[in-house]
Amino acid sequence: MPGNKRSAKTESLNVRKASESLAALVDVLLPGDSLFPAASQTGAHQMLAERLRAHQGADAVERLIASLADERRAFADLAPDQRIKVVRRLERAEPNFFAFVRAATYFAYYQHPLVVRAVRRLGHDYNDAPQPDGYSMPAFDPQVNAPQHRRGFYKKTDEVAPVDTSSLDELLGELPRYPTSQQ
Amino acid sequence: MNKRDRADVVVVGSGMGGAAATKILAEAGLRVVCLEQGKWTRPEDHPHTSPDWEWQRMTNWSTAANVRQRPEDYPVDTQDENPLMWNGVGGSTVHYTATWPRFRPSDFRKGTEHGYAPDWPFTYEELAPYYVINDRDVGVSGWYGDPAMPPHEAFQTGPLPHGPLGRVAAKGFDKLGWHWWPMPCAILAEAYDGRPACNNCGNCQSGCNRGSLADMQVTHWPKAIKAGALLRTHARVEHIEVDRAGRARGVVYVDLNTGTRHIQEADVVILACNGIGTPRLLLNSTSGRFPRGLANGNDMVGRHLMHHGLAIVEMWVDEPLDSHKGIVSAAMMCAEFAETDIRRGFINGLTIHIARLNGAGYQAIGSHSVNTAPWGKSHHRWFRRHFAHGLCALIVGEDLPIPENRVTLSETMTDSSGIPAPKVRYRLHPNDRRIVEFGIQRALELAEAIGAFDVKVNRFEVLGKGYMPPAWHLLGTCRIGDDPETSVCNRWHQTWEVPNLYIMDGSNLPTSAAVNPTSTIGAMVVRAAMHLRDNFAELRRAQRTLRD
């Protein structure tokens, strides 16, 4: 039916536009530079969508897309400066929701092999995942790592004696008091 | 009600307390059944080999049951905190940091020292032999000879690697003239007892898929089961049954696989469900004889909840610190301010723990101090400067046992079996706020001493809510004591009201000290379980609770 076809086409366009908007959003959050890829190159926008639906509700992606629209223009259609303004607006208006979006994006980004590779190129020994390799670290060397000082003290059991708390009466006033043991 | 079963002892909960008690009693030839509402965690269940390991740590491996919401979890009705707990075999040792300091002698004598907390019913010296026994089962790494602690047996292995982070922090403490010492940890620096050494992967809080960290699944349970203990998983205990004489008859539990209810009868019942789960179970065990809940005639059950006062100060330096490598917490501890000194303006004390910052994603979202990397063009510049250059100073302050800080039953929330959820109310006392603030100022001095270019303080203050801690330690809600009016259990962990009902977990601690509690919980439970074992013939039939 012609009506259904038009509706399906519109829906397809909307889905595409939403995907483009999410990609544009993650690139505003994490643009690329000479070493690091832009977030959309890592698929962070797709993972963001999954995580939004899993943890913020089934309609969370649509809610985000709606929050990013500016005067009925999709986020993907905005100029770069305008996108930044819109993200700042979202950050101010919905700080908790924005914090989730940012965290989900950051985590998605830093788990991607391209980004892990970039972290390594900074000179860090950094694994794709903690195991199975772990990290090689020099064992504790008593000559280098052991404390050389003799600082530190403790009160022995029989040295524990009542302290004068009268200067703290106002602070501690309403607290219950306990007797000393007879041991 | 379906299946009936009878044991010498039924233990509820399989964490540090439940595991240690079960092992000791089963090795003595007693028939011990342990009921655990969760399941075993297999090595492959941990997220350590997955690229999304950091996201999992924040979600399905979150330390907070309210975030995880796994089928075996129960909700916690609270606006005050995000308590850490794991509902599965091993309890919260499945995802703790295994930081293993002992309490110090004065921690057992706060009644004598200032009187705003009780003396323990025994001294450090009385507990010391049981620290040794438990440490051998657990496997502890550390460096012997700390002048800030009484001498004791050497550790099972040497200390874990310090790395550049440890060297920088040590230099800072030395410059300030403060005490520091490698932190004892229940994580192996060398192979021990059939378990491998830690390989410094940096993801301790999603558990340890190697068995290097002392998860009770790899330390105690294999030995307890070999000795004949029966560990029944997916068994969620609903309440404790009592007989006409007021003795515990056993516990009623829900098989989470079928939804059916069963009774496990036993001569002795031991609760080891942590500082929130244990009072919840007692309060849910009402009857005509015990209308306020079991062992609660004096209204002490659930009160005096303690977590430690907590703040985190993070600092970043020019020198690379490899903050993503090695155990998360803690490389070392400063006990310079652990003893009470009234001139500071508060009673009790604090310790400062030097910890690490996890992976790149976590460091970008601000690691433990919420120093979140900016979004936009400056992000990568920030990341280059900060990643692997930070260290974390945890301020761990002793919190006072306040009667109003308590666990009750929720009137609105239940778990998936319809059992009322625990309701938790917790506020930090002004004395304890002063401790935390004092510690923050000392950590800021450390930051200056190491030449930090950036510092961030996390006071765990949430807008509109106030102090809202992660509540890693669940303590004090069924404390031991010599006075039946102000405690729930006697010095042998036997409840004052029900002579064959015992509590063996963090809820027993009369005070919190200023360090992580699991080594002390383990030692206390070993002591209590050995006493029960050695006097079992008499205690299984006890009609009265021991008075001394």
C-alpha cells in the first residue's frame, strides 16, 4: 500500500538520521586527533545505543535524539559549532543523563582495539583486557622498596588509658557512653 | 513446606565468616550444611578477558547489588549509600580488594580510651593467634616488621610489586616524615597452597579469575567440601525457626531454582550473611515469643551500623606511575594518624591507603575521584597528561557506633521471593566528618610533597543527598559484648537470647577501627568456631547462653 511504503521509507530515514546523530554526538565528545581516532570510527555510537537501551530504558535512544535536536533540525544536520552548543545545553539541562551518555561513550571508546593501540603508541604497556597476560612488574625489592625508616607506633593494650575528651563535649554530647572493661 | 533435612550445624552465608566456620566445624567431623542464595562464580564468569571489562565492572559486576540486580541479589532500600555485597559462593570476597591489615590493640579498647564506643570483650592479644590461623588459610602477602603494629608471624609471601607508584608515594611520605608500610594483602606475590601468584592485571574488583586473590571459593571452600561440608547454592533463607523452648530449630529457605520452601534443621544455627543480611534475617524471624525479631529483645539488632568514613584524594604527577598495573588497593598504608590524639579535634583515627586507578576508560571518566576528562577537543590532551600518571589516597576513618545508624526491614521493597528487603539508614557523625576532613588535608599535603600537577578530592557528597558512601564494609549491627543489654552476642558469638544461634560475620564488630575489616572478621570467626567445635557436645544442647 502506498501509505505504508511512505511510512516505512520515513521510518528508515529516521533510523538513518538517528544513527548519524549518535555518530555526530560521539564525535563531539571524542573527536579524533593525530593519534586517536574519532569515536564514530570505533563504533562507539552503536555501543552507546545498546547501553542506553539496556540501562536507561527502551526509549532512551529516542529521548537522547530528541534532546539533541535543535529547532526541529536533527543533530547530524547542525554545523559543528552548533553541535557543541547543543551538547553543552544537554549537559546543563540533564546532568545525570548526560553523565551516563558520556561514561558509556568513554568506556566504549577505550575498549576498542584502535584506541588501545593509540594508548600503546603513547608509550604505555596497555593490554586489550586485563587477562590472560596481566602485566610484568619488577618484584618487590627489599633494597629498593622496603621502608628504611623506623617511624610508626601503636599503643599496647595495657597502655590504652582514658583521654580527656572535655574539649569535645559539644561535638560528642548526645552519644551513648560505655563503661571500661575490667580486663 | 517440602524437603526436611537435619544437620549438626547449618550455616547461612558462604563469605569469610560462613566459609571459615564451615571449614573448621566440618574438619572436626560435624555434619555441616551451608546455605547460599547465590551460585559459584567460575573463572570464565569474570570479565577479565573481555574488551568491555571496565563497562562490566560498572554494571553487571558492580559492587552494589542495587546496580547489578542479578536474580540472586536482594534490593537494599536506602537513600544513604551504595553498599558493597556479593550474593554468591564466597560472599563479598568474590569482588573485594583483599586488603588485609589487622586491627591494632587500641581498637579493642575504645571504652577504656574515650567511652564513646564499647571495649571489645577480648583483647588484641587474645585474637592474635586466630589472625595467624586464618592468614595461613587465606595466604597473605606483606613485609614483616611494621613499627606501627605489634610483632607477629611472617606473612605467607613477600609484598606485591610496588612499581613506580609505590616509590613516588613512599618518597612523599618520607619527605613529610610520616609512617608508611607495604600493605598486607590477601593476594599472593608468590605461588602458595596450590594457587598462582598475582600477575598484576589491575582488575581486582571484578574478582580474580586466576585464584591469586583470596576469594573463599579458592581458599576455604575446597577444603571444607573435602572435609564433608555440604554447600547448597540457590538456597535463600527466609527465616529462622524456633522451638517451644526458644531454641533455634533450623532455617526455612527458598530453593531459587524451583521457588519451593524447605526447612533445614540443625542443632546449631550460624548466621554469616554480612552486616546488612544478618540483621535482616533476624528481624524477619518474628514469632509470638520474639515479636521484635530473633535475638532482639534489647532492640540492638540492626543498630550501630558502621562502614568507615571515606574520602578519596587523587593526584597526578609528571612521572609515569603505571596506575593501571598491579593490585588496585593498596600498595601501602600510612598509619601516622591511626591512634586517638584529642589535639586534632576528634576521637579515633584514620589511615591513608595508596591505591591505583584501573584502566583507560575508568581513568577517563574520573577514576575514584570523578576527575572526569573533558569532552571535546581537549579530551586527548587531558588523557595524554593524566593517564597512568595518577595515584589514589584513600582516607579510611573509624566511624562511631551510632544507634540511629541501623538496618531495619523495608515496608515497601521485597526480593524476588517476597522477603522484605533491608532498609538502611546511615549518617556520618560530626566527629567522623572531622576525621575525614583531617585526612583529606593530610592527603593534600602528600600531593604537594610529590609535586602533583593536578589534585581532585572526592568527599562522596551527592547534591541533595549529602554524604553517600560506597559502604564497602558492613559492620556492627549484631555486635559481641559482655553486656547483654548493649550487645546481641556474647564473646563467643552466641546470641544472648537463643543459646544455639550464633552470628559469625562483620555484624559482630563492636567498633570499626580505621582499616579494612575482613582479616579481623576471619580471625574472630576462627576463634568463635574453634570454641564451638571444642565444646560442641555441650553447646549443641545449651539451654542458656554462656556468661563468660
